[in-house]
Amino acid sequence: MVSITLFGASGRMGRAIGEVAAQRDDVSIVTDGGDVFVDFSVPSALEAHLDAAVSAGKPILIGTTGLAPAQQAAVDAAAERIAVIQAANTSLGVNLLSHLVREAATRLGAEWDIEIVEMHHRMKVDAPSGTALLLGRAAAEGRGVDLDAVSDRGRDGITGARTAGHIGFAALRGGSVAGDHQVIFAADGERIELGHRAESRIVFARGAIAAAAWLAGKPAGRYTMADVLGL
Ligand code: NAD
């Protein structure tokens, strides 16, 4: 039995994680002193949650996205003392998609433009989504370039021509969409499209619980969803 201390338990993701945990007999959600900490809250609360995990000497899964550089630095520092998985998307499908995107970008020439289009519910705060950035990073790694050097992260439309071989982002917000991501590889005369649609938050919750159970007892360091899922 693995016990999980969940930050953000009353939020949309927190409730989905509670639902999945209730269906399993090998995990339980506890208010204090869990074997593993899980954070699906807000960036401004993350540092306090990291401090709690480091003080307890327990691993932490961070699902919260949209971190500022100082908050990201706090995650990096914590990973020197406890086991950390930071995952912008905990679903199996998206982590497999990321693998496929890296593979496609490795094989396609630099003349292929890469556009990442995402849509989420109207309440989502950060844009582009952490998952879109994760997919952009996978594409950049496959191509052997630095994402910051080649990307356009604007969400409000494009005001000029783009450079060939760019990695671009477009974010749509509306309704109750749990998370749609499409990666379009576009060359002159042809396109390849890879995508994923999450029909509900349960897919993220299932992956989060799997990651938390996997993290229990792991030594300090950085781990990934690919490690958890054996990709
Ligand atoms: P939400 O707004 O529904 O829930 C946020 C939770 O944080 C609430 O329980 C709220 O009470 C809590 N909170 C707010 N301020 C706090 C504070 N100062 N201290 C402690 N707790 C505080 O949001 P959500 O849709 O559940 O998403 C939460 C985060 O998870 C977002 O960053 C979102 O982008 C991310 N997310 C990640 C994945 C993934 O797979 N990694 C999937 C979906 C959402």
C-alpha cells in the first residue's frame, strides 16, 4: 500500500486523482505523512510543497504547469535531495506521442515546419500548455536544436511570415475540453499530423497514480514519465 499526500486535492485534477485512488486497493490519499507527495495546485504554492517533501525526505510528483524560472529552479534544487518527477502531462498516450514526435523530427529534414496546436477548457491559465511545450521540446531534441532559439510561443495569432523549419505554437481555449494536442509537420506539398485527445482528466489521474506508486522509495534524482511507463 502506497500512501499519497495530495496538494490541490479539491481542484479538478485533485478530484480526479481521488476518484482513481478510491478504485484501487494499493494506494490511499492521506492528509499528512504520505510515502509520496503529489502536487496539482498552482505555481505560487509549489515552493512550500517542495519544502514539505524535502523536509519529510519523500519523493514528489509535480503535475502543476506554468512555472516561473525561480519556481523551476526550486524544483531543480529539490531534485538534488529527493526523487522528483515533473510531468506536464501524466497520460500514457501523450508520453507515447512525445516519443513519436521526437522520432519524426529526427527523421524529417529541417525544411519541415512544426506547428503545435492545443485546445483546453476556458479556465486553463497558462498558454501554450505545458504539454504543448513538452511536445515542442521533444521535436527540438529530435531535430538537435534549442527550442527557445526556433520557437514562436505566441497565442494571439501570427503577425508576420515565419522562418522555415520553425517550431510554432497556437493555443485555443473554450468549453470543457480536457486537453487536445496536435503536432503538424508541414513541408512544401505535404503534411504529417500526429495528435492526442484526452476525453477526461481520468487519463492524467491514472498516470499520476502510477507515477506516484513507482516513485515511492526511489533515491534522490530526476525521473520521467517515460521511466514510469517503460517507454
Ligand atoms: P484547479 O484550479 O481546478 O485546482 C487547483 C488546486 O490548487 C485547488 O485545489 C486549489 O485549492 C489549490 N490551490 C490554489 N491556490 C493554492 C495555494 N496557494 N496553496 C495550496 N493550494 C492551492 O486546477 P487543475 O485543473 O486541477 O490544474 C492544476 C494544475 O495541474 C495546473 O497547473 C494544470 O495546468 C496542471 N495539470 C497538469 C496535468 C498533468 O497531466 N500534469 C493535467 C491537468 C492539469
